[in-house]
Amino acid sequence: MNPAAPSEARARLDAIVKAYDVRGIVGEGLTDGTVEALGAAFVDEVGAAGGRIVVGHDMRDSSPGFATAFARGATRRGADVVAIGLCSTDESYFASGSMNAPAAMFTASHNPAAYNGIKFSRAGAQGISLDTGLAAIRDRAADFLEQGITDAPATGSVVEADVLADYAAHLRSLVDLSGIRPLKMVVDAGNGMGGLTVPAVLGEAAGLPALPLEIVPLYFELDGTFPNHEANPLEPANLVDLQRAVVEHGADLGLAFDGDADRCFVVDERGEAVTPSAIAAIVALREIQRVRAAGEHDVVVIHNLITSRVVPETIEEAGALAVRTRVGHSLIKDRMRETGAVFGGEHSAHYYFRDFWGADNGMLAAMHVLAELGTQDAPLSEFAARFNPYALSGEINSTVSDVPAAYTRIVEAFTGRGDFDELDGLTVTGITAGDEPFWWFNVRPSNTEPLLRLNVEGEDAATMASIRDEVLALIRG
């Protein structure tokens, strides 16, 4: 690696290191040299010299080469690398947790093919954000780019390991699907890593016994160019193929995974999307009941502030404590550990489990849904409707040149009409009296773009729409 000019090195790292991970365009911000420097910096920051780290990657064309460059930087600074090859992000968390080793996962998740990135974990699948080590990794890497990497007295080695079968067996040990009624489901892997993990966990590809599941596969071929649609199920356009296939095949449900398969979205038998908040409520209830049956009394469940009101209501009705948090996977993981929470749910379909080292795992959430659906006769649409009683806007993004001015307009318009809090962005909860329907909304600036993100919920569709339209007009000036 040839040293880079100071200003160039700093600018390159500043452009790709985000709040919770590294993300950039291949060949521009992300190059082999930058990745090698990040590998060396990661080892220094987590104190892995003389120990081992895990390196995995998704199916993007650039990922294997980047994983190799990262390992080169890591071994130069004295770490032994366990290269687990192709994997989902939650599989890399499994490796980090089961080996108690720091990990780096090469993926750009749901971003288009031109992108790649890195998700870092400390030992035990602990998250790393700008505030908890990522900024230090960035700064160390910039120094290495400027001055060159100094080799450690003892360089590390690289060994390859396949953890897929152990990962699949671990998930099956957490949720038993062997006794459910037969279910037919369509799974859209979006040409992402679900094409590898779904057959292993829910099928027989990892040598595990067959489950009473008939899987209709959509786009299981691993292809980092995403030839069929973007691997981002949060966008409704990317669910259309799955929704159509569920109805055509008469399936009980459909599952859609994002590119690195750590998020899972659910579609009912009618082809209608089940909100991530409903899934969070369903899984929360199952986890609360499970640990209570085992004798646990002070049960905590986390939800971020944008999930539906039904999530804390479900948690509290089950006798557990609902803890409201900011948005962001590293923040949620930290709060999981601080509170001992058994489960955590986000509006973006990230689901966190204490029994999975506090890390997020979309596959595990899907297994809970299958277990719940498979022990009752009701169709998913009927069952899930109990956890979707209110009207949600979904996340609406607006390009805004002057964010403070937009905030001022909102505060002026809702002063006296709502209670304000600034846990994460601006949340306004309506001051209602008598039989007036409840409402709330949250406005948050993007970490990376000149955008304001709006989420609104109302007791009914008319209330939600009225508040949504009013706030959007204020945001857009």
C-alpha cells in the first residue's frame, strides 16, 4: 500500500465512514488500499493483535477482494484472521458471538450494486458506532493511509472456516419449528445472501432434518448486480414480485430478505405487507411469554421511537417493561446490553435477541412468525391484524435545504397542540381530550443526506393523513 497525501486520505475516510458502518462507491471511496488500512486500524482499535478476528462477505463482485485486502491489513498488525467467506450479516454476528472474536462483514446491505461497505463488531457481536470506536478506526486508518502500515513484530495468519451449518443449528435450537402445521411460503432472497441462508436454516442444505415447510424460492441465485430488483424490501416496489407469487401459489405467507439477509419483511396470504411493528409486537409477546415461563420476572423489551404505539402497548399488557430508544442498530445493541432486554424491535425490520448476543437477526424473527402461525389455524392476515390497529404513514423522505427553518415552522404550528421531545429528532405527540383520536409524528434528519424523514401514526386513517399532510407542507416550506 502506497501512502496517500494527508488531505486525500482524510477526505476519503470521512466520505465513507458513516454513523454505524462504512459505506461507499467501489473504486471511489472504497479501494483495496483504503480497506487494507481499515483492517489494520480495526485490529489496533479492538486490541486484536495476538488474537483472532472474523472476516466475512456478501455476494457483491467486490466483496471477496475487499475481504482479502482487509485480512492483509489485519494480519500485518498481528491478528489471526478466520475467513468465513460468503455469509449473511447475522451469520457474521453468530461467528463473532460463538467465537467471542471481533468481526468485519463486507456488505452494503440493500444499497445498489455500485456500493460496498463494512459492518464492524467487537467480540461477542457488540456493535461499533462513531461514538464507540468507529471514529477511532477512521482516524487510525487515515494515519495508515498517510504514513503507511507498520508491520507488527509477529504477523498473523489466515484460516478459512465454514460456520453455516453451526449457524443454522443454533437458530433451530432457539425456535423449534418441527411440530408446526405444514406451511407453504414464498421467499424472495433478492439475489442476496438469503439465497444461501434460507435453504440452510429452513431447508436441508446444512444437513439438518426437514421441517414442515414448503419453500417456493424467488431469486435465490447469489448475484451482486441485483438483476431482478434492488434487495431493499423497505421499498414497496421491491415487494411486488413476492406479493404476486404468494397469491399465485396459494401460499400461507411470504418472506423478503434484504441484500445481506439481516432484515426480513413479511407478506400475508393475500399478498399484503405485515408491518415491521406488527412483527415486533408478535415476537415481543412470544419472547416475554417464553422467559416468564422460565421464571424470569423483570422482563425488558426495547423498541425505537418510530415503531407503532401497539408495540409498547403489547409489551406492557404482557407485564414487561417497554424501553423506548433512538433509531440505530449500534444504539439498540448497546441498550440491549445495558437493560438486559430479551428482545428489541425497530420500524425498519431489524429485530434484536438477547439469546443472539443482543444482535439483530431477521431470520430468527421470521422463525418466530412461522412458529406462531404454525400453531394456530387462523390465516396470517387475521392473526396479524390484531397487532396493526392504527394507521401508519411509513417513512416519508423530503429534501430540505434549511433543516432548522423547517423545525421552527413545525414547532410554531404545533405549540399548544402537542407535547415535544427530542430523544431522536423531533417527536410531537398530540394533546387530546375526551374521545379525540390520538396521533404522533417524528421528524429526523438523515445522517448522510440533506433529507428530513417523517413518520406519522394516528388512531385512524383520517387522523394520520391530516397530520401527515400538514407536517409535510411545513417541512417542504
